Amino acid sequence: MLVGSSSHMLDGKNRMRIPAAFKDDMAGPIIMSVSVNGCIAVYTEEVYDELFSSYKNVHAFDAKTQARYSKIFRYTFPVAEDNQGRILVPEELRKYAGIKKELVTVGKLNHLEIWAPDRLDSLDGGEAYEDIFSGLFEASKNDNDKNGI
């Protein structure tokens, strides 16, 4: 399970290491892509395939949905570790996420997020944890209602 965070920096060639705490859960081929809130998502190939499996059901002539997937897939990159365990963070993704040198890697159960520290900090907004948990509870109730649970 991927939880917690780690602050670190890109090297001079815009490479990073997957933090040791996350390394075992991120074994195998890795996919980097744009994600919500202006961060980079890092998935194992298995998780990425599962997440985007619904694309297989999109009709070829559904222009709006095809365009949305094209926008996401355009900024999705398979990445591989070099012999020293570093991965290149593609320029397009660094620009999208506002990452210059410093970054924060956050575990999100089945994938990682890579953030520019200031962008991650801006998510806080001063919301109390009680309000955060209450909002998550309401969202899960709505999901359960939608699914008939």
C-alpha cells in the first residue's frame, strides 16, 4: 500500500528516484501521466491498464470522449529506471505540474503523485481535518447511493 510522502529533488538531468518506501509497490513497468489538481500520476502498468480499461468501450465515433482520452494519452509516458534506479521526468509533465527542481512524492494507495511543493501546499486551504473527513464521508455515501449500496 502506497501512503505517506517524501520530499526530494530532480538531478541535473531531470531524473528522480522512486523513494525507497514506495519502491517495492512500484516494481515493473511504470507509466507517468497528467493527473487532477496539476500533479503527475505514476502508475504501475497493471494499475494504469485497469484505470483506463473503460477506453476499450468508447465508440470510435464518440468525438468528445475520444478527444478527452487523446488529451490524457498525449501526456502519458512509459518510463524506465536507468542502471542507477533513476527515472526521467518528461519535460511536458514537469511543465504541467510546475516542477522545477524540488518535488514531493505522495502515496495514493495504488499509485504515486509527484507534486511541486507549492502546488501541493496550496491544496491545504486551511480546511480542518474534521471537515475533510466529513466531506469524504459524504462523497462515499453519494457513491454508495449511486451504486445501490
